[in-house]
Amino acid sequence: METLNTILLTRMTRFHLTELVELYRRAGSATTVIEHHKDIREILPDASTHLVNALKDIDELRKRAEEELTYDEKHNILPICMNDERYPQRLRECPDAPLLLYQLGNADLNNRRIINIIGTRHCTPYGQDLIRSFVRELKTLCPNVLIFSGLAYGVDIHAHRAALENGLDTVGVLAHGLDDIYPRGHRDTALEMIKHGGLLTEYMTHTQPVARNFVQRNRIVAGCSDATILIESAAKGGGLITCSIARSYGREIFAFPGAIGAEYSEGCNNLIRDNGAALITSATDFVKAMGWNEDLILEQAQQKGIERNCFPELSAEEDTIVKTLSKNNDLQINLLSTQANIPISQLSGLLFSLEMKGVIRTMAGGCYHLIV
């Protein structure tokens, strides 16, 4: 019922998404919204008149929502509501996150490390070489990283194919429904991705890939990731829009430089010049900048059986936090407080101390990750 009600809410496409998201967050579920659809201002007192009136007539949209759910069940498409634990936690923190995502494939959208690789649709041989070498090296340094992109021409499709060639899962975020693949020429790659990653969209079936949808889908690419990697871009382009969105979400942005005067390096060079992205020339640069190399060193140490007493001495409270995270890693502070039985007012200082000791680190979405 919650899934059907969430699909029903997403049919209200003429309203600004942030208002629907705010209503959903306050209500706690789409079902609660539907139950109060005739007195919605009890939940959201400042709801717009348009929203109030539309919700009164929302049952008129139910038939299409039911058809969508039937199609999804028949074709192994998984609708993921915002309050579902499978929903991308990084994306959920964004103010304009979709209420619902449709997933086809087996990717863990809350994978420990997620990046996106984006850029021009006119990827040059230089850009293609960068993608191949970056992904190949990244596989060695971070064997389980998940790579997002948009399945478009140019950098996107080369990123997906490089991931598959190197045994990395990859997810394509689409600007249309999952009943079709656009561009058609990428169908074979998309089918392979379903077995090694997947396809993701916020759009129902029968949704056409119109221009505005591509801009909208960029926020999902940015929001699901820890970092954005810009390979090539003209002075203006969709890749720069994605970088801007990622910056607004507080995510890391990296760009490869190119030759001065090269048309499809101009956007990267300008972004680096204006401090909008960190310059990288390899996956090693990227991994060091993200601090992931420290995680890997400690992971390797654990695999070799190094005991905890090799690490900094911890207080009793700090040790409780470490034991809690070792059982259930990547927790937000409210969940960590509950599971460790430590008040948030006290927990904040302890977490800062553990971070300074190199025992934990803060991840996207405000989660705390145990690295020793």
C-alpha cells in the first residue's frame, strides 16, 4: 500500500518537488499523506492552495498508479520509496530527492563507496583514454567502488563500459521510464549493466526522454555519489550542471585537465582554475584526496590479523561506539546514540575524538564509518 500511495503522489508532477518532499517528510509516509489528503494542512500548515486542491482530487490518479505497480511487478522493476532502507541514503539527505525510485538490477545503492563519472557527449580519444586508465587503476585501489553515470553518448557510456570491462558494478540513471532504453544503441550495454549494477530512474513507464528530464536526472547522479569526476567538458554543458548540483549537496568534485584551447577540456580547465574542482591526473590522486587510501591500509591490516591494541587507546565510551559500529557500520548519529546508549549531547564530542584518532570518519549523508 505504501508503494502504491507513493507512486500516486509522484503523479502530481505539476507541483514543485520540494513541497511534496517536505509534506512527505513531515507525514512520515505517503500513506499518511493519502489518509489526510482532504485536510492536508493539519500536516503541512503552509501547504499551497494548489497542493491542497490537487490532493483532494488525487483518487482520480489511482488507476495509473495501479497500472504502474502491476507493470513493475511483472518486469522485475523494484519501486523504492524514500522511507525504504534500500533507498540511497546519500540521496535521501538532499532537499529535492525523489519520493520514489525505480530500480532494475542488483546494485547496492548504499554501497560503501560510490562515485559518478560524467562529461561531454563528444568524448575525444583523449577522454576515452582517461576513462579507461582511471577505471582500471581504481579497480586495483578500490575493488568494490560503484560507478554511476547517465547512459548517454560520450563520457557516460564509456564510463559504464570501462566499469564492466574491469569487473566493477555500474548504474545508469535514466531520463525516462524503464520500459525503454535511450539511446537505443546503448541497449546491449544496458542489459549487461542489469546483471552487474543496474538502471535507475524516478520516471514512470511511458515517460519520454524530453530535455528537462536530463537536467532533473543529474541531481540523482550527483546525490547518490560521494564524489563527481568530470572527464571532459566544453565551456558549457550538462557535466558542469551536475558538478554545480554536487557542490550544492556538499559533495567532492574532481576534474581532469586538458590542453589549453581544446574545446572539450575548456570546461574542466575553467572549473579547476576557479576552484570549482580539484585537479587529478590519476585514480591514485583521487583515492588519496578522498582519504580512501587510509581506509584500505587499515583494511589490509585487519585482514592480516593485526589486533586492536595496535591502534590508539580508547576510553570506555569510545570503545562502546567502536563495538557498536563494528556490528552495524555507517550509522547516523541518532541511530548510533540509540544503539550505543549514549546521549547525542555526549556522543558528538566522542565522535570528534575518534575522528581525530583516525578510528572513524564521516561519510556522505552524515553517517559515521569505522575504519579500524
